[in-house]
Amino acid sequence: MTDNTDDHNAFDAELDTTGLYCPEPIMLMHNKVRDMTAGQVLKVVATDPATTRDVPKFCQFLGHELIDKNIADDQYVYFIRLA
């Protein structure tokens, strides 16, 4: 697990989808979680506003837990615990 100062936002892998638009961020998330195991946390960084809708639906559909999301300026950061 990555060593972060805030354990709530500790993560095992990071996916930067900056500059990509729907459906690319979700497609890349599908590919990334295939390489991970249950219980690990994926940090996703995005600039596409559609991810505010798509990431929670992705989690709900696949049973993952969206443990945190941060929106600052034009950047969206999500922390997802894999099911």
C-alpha cells in the first residue's frame, strides 16, 4: 500500500485519466481493476465531469466501494476499494 499521511486516502494503485473523456476513464478503470485484488484501493484522477456520474455507477454495478471523492477546480479524485 502506498504510504500516505492520511490513512483514509491510502491506496495500492493509481490511474491518471487526466484529459480523457467518456468512455475512456471507465474503460481504463475496468482494465486496471483486472490487475488488482479484492480489498485493494484504486485512486483515480480525472478531469472529465462525467466521472461524477460514471464512477459511482461503475462501483455500484461491480460491487466496489467508493470510499472517497474529492473535487477541486477541474480535477476529480476517487478512492475505490475493490470488491
